[in-house]
Amino acid sequence: MRIIRSIVMAFSMFSHIPMPKIMWRDENMRYMLCAFPLVGLVIGLFLWAWIWLCSLVGIGLLLQSAGLTLIPIAVTGGFHLDGFMDTVDALSSHASPERKREILKDPHTGAFAVIGLCTYLLFYTALCTGLVIDRQTILLLVLLPVLSRIISGLTILIFPANAGKGLLSTFKEASDKKAASIILCIFLVLCGSGLLYIDVITGALMLAVALVSTLYLYFMSKKQFGGMSGDLAGYFLQVTEIAMLAVIVGVRI
């Protein structure tokens, strides 16, 4: 039951999919981050279904690409994009780490956040128009949001947090860090093996890009913000996903 409650908590927190109400307790969040990749799997299956529907009824390329861009946002409610926007705003300020952390907490939306969001969505949609849709590409797209969430969960557990108190600190303190890290590492091996099996070159490059993004997050978060935060985790997830999508488009042309 504890595992089921953790899964329900993960979907309640990281998606807009209706879930039974669970008490906000540490014991219910102990393995929540382990279930985080399952949200990515659901997104991947929705992407698969959308591509199948587009093929079935003859939906045009631009509309198909718009759907591939908007489905993850619809499933998550823009949860991670919010962190992306806040982080872009903070980084664009070129202020001190303390001031950047204040910008992350500011509920107002800055100009650079809007510019960053528009640029991101435009580039993501453009990349989707360049996808060569076949069986391998679809399977890679299914695993893409799974991999990003596996690594995001690991960064939350392992990377040092900044001085601020927020959702990341709550998740980190409530989690069974050792067990959750081991489970996520197992998921990482399985997901990575799946990517390599589907397409060894594309899969290897996606893993390499994810590793580079992780290293960037580690050093950027320490230098610019004094450590990790929930917003930075969302920023990392969005950047990693668009980078891996670019790999799929660039290699499988």
C-alpha cells in the first residue's frame, strides 16, 4: 500500500491526471520520486496514441507537431515549464545567487521568462516537424520523458540543495534516499538499455546529451544559485528533453 500511495502522490504532484486524495505525509512521499518516471511513461504513451491518431485520420504535419509539443504540457499542467520560466528569468538577471533565489520565489512573470517560453515552444514544435515517424522514432519518443524524469529524480536526491526551503527540500527530506536512488538507478539502466536496443547510435547520443545536461545542472546550480531547487529541476527536465529531441531529429533524418 505504501508503494501505491507513493505512485498516487507522484501523479498528483507531477501531473494533472485525476487521482484519489492522499494525505500529505512523509510516509506517503517516501518512494514518490521512484514513481516520477511513470508519469513520463504515461506522457510517452499519449504521444504514441497521438501519432497513431494523426496517421489514422490524416492530420497534417504542423498540427501533429503542435500536439507533440502540447501533450506533455497538458499532462503535467505546465508544472516543469513553470520552473523553466522562473530559472530563465533568474539567470537573465545576472544578479547574485541570493537575488536569483529571490527571483525564483517571485510569483510575477518577468519579460525574459516569457521570451524563454516562446522560444522554447517554437523550437520544440519546429523540431517535431523534422521527425521521421517510424517504429523506432515512436519508441524513442516514448522513452524520452521517462529518461528525463529518472535523471531529474536522481538530481533531486543527490545534488546539494540551496539554502531556500521549498518543494525540493520537502521531497528530499521525506524520501528514503538510499532506496529511492537505487531504484532510480535500476530504472536508468533499464531505460538506457531500451534506448540502445531501439537504436544504438541515437540512444547513445541521447544518453550522452542527458549526461552533459546533468553535469551542466550540477555546476550551474552551485555557481548561480548555491544549490538545487525545485525550479531548477523543472528547468533541467525541459532543457534535457528538448536536447534529446534534437538528437532524434538530427540523427534519424
